[in-house]
Amino acid sequence: MTRLQRLFRIAWVFCRYRLDIFLPLAELPLPLKLFFLLAPWHLFPQPKLDRGDRLRLAFEELGPVFVKFGQILSTRRDLLPDDMAFSLKNLQDRVPPFPGEVAQGIIEKSLGAPVEELFAEFNREPMASASVAQVHAATLKDGREVVVKVIRPGIERVIRQDLALMYMMAGLLERYWSEGQRLHPVEVVADYDSTIHDELDQQREGANASQLRRNFENSSLIYIPYIDWDYTRKSILVMERIHGIPIADIEALREAGVDLKVLAEKGVEIF
């Protein structure tokens, strides 16, 4: 998809969810004001959803780059009203997995050997699939269980394309919106640019995880899985597989006899 096609796609989603309500029309220069006033989205009925849910659904439809951006925006209460920030906290990486054979090819190219030589077992069916990468279960030759995180193919081009459009939109907001000079939308996009490019480099992510493990060495509060550096490259990360109950699964925690008050206190201490 070219940048122009992507721009039209964003405009279509913008129309569908009637996000024009967020635009400071009175502050835009006359050509842009006329464009937005005559734009076809006025033919669309306003969805029967509040503004936060409309923004969330639009980001989800626009794909992984916008989903990650929305997740970061949800933590910036200085930029968004509470209702919108709360809705964005519910953003989900509803990204279909890419074929296991493709993931296997990326692993074999990165490590220079067939998966049969690298692992005792490798499950081609992904355990989870998110915006930037997906995860596969595997077992090393020495019997250790690991997970293999593989960067989504072609995601760097998508990120470059969407970031260029985000910078363009942020620049317009900063120039023409009365709050632009205070909120610095270009800086917000630049911060996101740095964050998402860090996530693309699995060696950097592995280094951060290894440092975190050293920081909590011998801790009775938290266990950090180890990174297997023999199998980690820029596009793949191999780490110890650990099993547990998701923190959001309150029912399962109660059934396991976990004291939620103590858990909350330990969470605060770890943080």
C-alpha cells in the first residue's frame, strides 16, 4: 500500500467513526477548514458510541501502529480527557497471526540452521499474536522450555509509513491548534517513534530484560525469565517459558488461594 493509499484508508476510518468532532475547525486555515466542512463524512450518521470508544475502535481498525500509539496515549492524562484515556486503555492487539511457516523461515534465516537442528521441539502454531511480533512455544535440545518471539514480517515498512503520516498530522495540530504549543504533539509522536523502534530490535529488548533480571536477582517478590542469548537476534528473541496465572484473572487467583491484598502490596513494592 502506498502512502497516498494509506492516507485515504485513514481518512475513510476517520469518516466512518466521525472523528471530525475532535478537530479544532475554527482554528484551521481557510483551505483546510473548507476541506473538512465539505468532506463526505457528514453523510455518515454519528455512531451511537461515546467519543472514547469511537477513537478506540478507529485505532483498532487502523492496525498495529495505531493500536500501540493509542496504548501509549492512554497513559498520557495530560493530553487526553479521562473518558478517552480510559477507553484507549481497552485497546487490544487484535492482529491475525502470520503463518507458522513464515515464522520458521525468519528463525532459520536469523540463526542459520533448520529449526529441527535448533530445537528439540518447535510449535508452528503461535501461542499469541500482537502488533509487532508473535510468540511460539519451543523446547531446546537440553530440554528447557522456551518461547520464541518473532518480529512480524514487513512491519518496519508499515511503521515507517504510518509514522510519517502521524508526524504530518501532529505538525498540523501543533501549528494550528491553540493547545498545540502546550501539548507538543510532534514530541509525543517522536517519543512513540523511539519506543516502537526499540520494540523492533529484539537484542535491545533482550538486554533490557536481562538488566531487569539482574536488578531482581534473588528477589522473593518477582521472578524474571532469562534470555537465551545463543538464540537471540535482531528479529527473534528466545526466553525461558514460565507458567502462571494472569494478574487480571481474579477468579483463578482466588481459586488458587492467592491473598489479593498481599498480592497488591507486593505489586506496589515491585513497582
